[in-house]
Amino acid sequence: MKQFNLKSVLKRFTPYFRDYVPHFILAIIGMIFASLGTAATAYLVEPVLNKIFVEKNEALLYTLPYAIIAIYLLKNIGAFTQAYFTAFIGQDIIRRFREKIVANLLSLDMKFFNEFRTGELISRCINDIDRIRTIVSTMIPELIRESITVVGLLCVVVYQSPSLAFFALVVLPAAIYPISKLAKKMKKISRASQEKTSDITSVLSEIFTNIEIIKANNAQKYEHERFVAENNKFFKLNLKSVKIEQLVSPMMETIGSIGIVAVIIIGGKEVISGDLSVGAFFSFLTALFMLYTPAKRMVNIYNKMQDAIAASERTFELMDKKSQIKEGQDELKDKIESINFKDVYLDYYEKSILKGINLTAHKSELIALVGSSGGGKTSLMNLLVRFYEPTKGNILINERDLSNFSFSSIRKNIGLVTQRVYIFNDTIAKNVAYGRDFDKNAVINALKMANAYEFVSAMDDGIDSILNEFGTNLSGGQRQRIAIARALYANPQILIFDEATSALDNESEKEITSAINNLRKDKIIFIIAHRLSTVQNADKIAVLSGGKIVGIGKDSELENSCEVYAKLKGKALV
């Protein structure tokens, strides 16, 4: 993972900063007002003491308090202006940044999503990015404001007594080394804490996604113990972080107290000898006390920045990810007449999944892919949808390589029903038309073809009925028919049914099979099935075993010529 520092983090945000110049100007004006107001408050201690209480100047007694009110008013207007506009800048930049990172994630290939846990991606997109937001909207503005305040107070300190200023501030460099060591440790703990946050989010995601199987297996205690273990690790890391944060303040105060003691002794002597007025000394002392506060804050901010910098490393890692599958530039607009798999190989994590597949499909053909689990059937279709890239060989559409076409134009022409049924928390109509322009007639037509319109019509709101997350208010067969309707909605030229009828009863399966057969005349249809009853009328049945096609032909031909198919059919009859 690439290492980042504050400079490199800010450099990544520079293109965004340019869009907020007016807001930055207003925020900086606010910082200047707030900082100068703080310095002026310290300076006014001298005239208040010397002119009013020592010299008993009655005219100033009635004018100086108004100056103090005006200074505090300007100071607080400045503080509000700075806080509001820096928060606006930070929040808006992070909004845009989060949108950009999600857009980049959506462009990545399936291998990436197989490598990263869902909970970790969610944590990085929400928690880590929010930590970076604190740099832009809170930490940097506070650091600038406190720096201006320190400069202003330093001017008051030096103006009142340069010699005392030397003794008061000479001890500060002694704090640099231990604070820098603590900052490095803080960054290391912050990175570990963020990774642990991802672990907790992933555990919770798995629990809530798989709650049905957890309860069915009485695994509540096991899952709770797993969560408790991760939560305890997170607690210990956070405790270490708190310990380092809380060490900074006592360290700064202890070192600062040495300078204050020196000031009291030396300054006291000068006041007694008459070399320094009481008002000047207390103005100096007030400015000095006020100086240590922003200095301490700056150190705390610097330490907290390590948390955000650690988060930036994890976030920018996702931002910099690129799809390993190269997208073509051509649009697939022609009628698809043929698909040809030519000597196709696929390796996945050094494991051979497909080994020299040769298969041709023509328009109006129904091709069935059968074989035992792990034979490579789904992997072959995933290559057609370009979820993965062949390790070797070519896939041709109308004799043109599939890699020449854009992802969107390929997938627009493919209707896919996978083994896992995806139902979104939205209306039935929106689930069917998902991601495409909405057409009510097309939704109804797709539902009818999928043998789903009858049960949908019987629901209270028909096609506008809201489905629960994962479609829990539907039966398994109903969910599968909604998924089939989604595949049919845009009238694609290629249909892929991966165990599409596995959750249907025999009657529904017959109706779906009949609907598929009716679609054959102008499409290329691939059916992956373990139930051979759904594929016996296929134009071509390809039998896959161990990543190879071990037999191809019609049902009657394979029954006598392919041992693997004969065994599959034998199992089906048992």
C-alpha cells in the first residue's frame, strides 16, 4: 500500500479546492478576525490594568469596555464565518469524492469484488472517507486559525518583553521529538483501528445477510462470540489511541510550566525593580497563557491528522484501482447471428477453470450447458458477459472479437438470470425495469412471459407493490420469476438462464420452459441446468466436465455417446 503524508493527501484534493476559491477567501477572512480578536484581547489587558486601575483614567473606563465588546463580536463573527465555510468546503468535497470512488468501484471487474469483503468496502466508503473529511473541513482550517492566533499572540508577547519571550518559548523545541514519535505511533494505531472497523462491518454484514441460516443452525451464540472478539480488539485499539492523545496535553503543559516558572521569576524581578509595568507584565502573561492553548491544539490536531492520513491510504487505494479487463470502444448494434467460443481457457487464482472450450451458437438456437458442479458452465457464461477475461482463446460475436465492444453495449444485448436471485427494496415494476428506461407495458409483457403476472396482479398494489429487501415477502419461485421478467424486459438478443427454473414447481417450470421455447426464433439462448428435463428439447447440449466439453449434440445422441451425460441422466431418473 502506498504511504501518504499530509502533503500528498492535500495534493489529491487540489483539483477540488480550485472550485471553492470564494469560500476559501471568506473562511480565511473569518480566521484572521478570530485570531486577531484573540491577540487583541490579550493586548487589552495592559491598558485595562495600567490606564484604568493604576492611572485611574476615567475617560477610558467608559470607552475601553466598548472596544472589548467590539473585539469579541468581530472575533466570534470571524469564528462562525470560518467554521461555516470550511465545513461547507469539506462536506461538499467529500460528497463529490465519495461519489467518484463509488463510480470507480462500480467500474471494476468481478475479480475485485471477490477479493474484497462487502463490509470492508462499505466501511472504506463511509468511515474512512469521513475521517478524510475532518482534514479538509476541520483540521486544516483549525491548524491555520491556530497558527494565525499563535503569530498574533507571539507579537504581543515579544512586543511587551522580548527577553521574557525568550525564556518562555525556549522550552517548546524540547517537545518536538516526543510529539513526533507519538504521531508516528498514532498513525500506526489508526490504520489498525480502521482495518478493525472494516472487520466489524464485515461481520455485521454477514450476520444480517445470512440471518436465516444462522437461526436455522442455532448459530446465534457462535456469531455473537465472533462479533465480541472483533469488538474487543477494536476497543483495545481505540484505548491505545486515547492513551496517546491524552499524553500530548500533559506533556505540553509540563514543558510549558517550566517556561511559565521562568517568566514569573524573571518578570517578577523586573516588575519589582520598575523595569516592567504591572500592566505590561500581566498582558505578557495573559498572551503567554493564551499562546500555550493554540499551540497545544496544533499538536493535538497534528496527532489526529495521522488517523485521517491512515484512512487516506486505504481510500486512495480504492480510488486508484483499475479494471483488469480492458473495455472495447465499438458499439454492438447489429443483429447477433452467431457466438463462437474458440479454444477458450480461463485460469482463476492459478486454478484452471476452463480448458480449451470450442462452442458455436447461432441465432434461433437454444444451447444447453450441463454437467456436474464445478465443470465450468457458469464460468463460460461469465466470460460472455465479460465479468472475466479469457486467459487464452477468443470469443467472437458475428466473427468479431468480444473484446472490441464496450461493456454496456454487450450487456444491453444480454438478459441474465443467475443462480442467485437479486431482489431490490423497491416496487415490482422497478425491479423488472431495473437500470433501464421505465415502460409499464414492457414490464407487464415481461411479467406475462415469465409466468409472474398472475400472482403480481393479485397483490394489493399490483406491479407497484413494494418488495422487501431480498424479496422476503415473495416465495422462492416468485422471486425467480421476477428475475426472469427482468432478463426479458429489454428484449435482449442473448438470454442466459443459469438454473433459472430450479426454485419453480413442475407446472411453473413447464410454463417457463414453454415461454423460453417461444423466444427461440429470434434469439440465442443458453440454459445451464442440472434438471435435464428443462434441456431435452435444446438444439445443442454441451456436456462440461473438468473445464472441458466432453460431449455435444442432442439428447438422444448424447445418451448413447457420452458417458458423463448418461450418468447425469441416470441420476435424474433415480
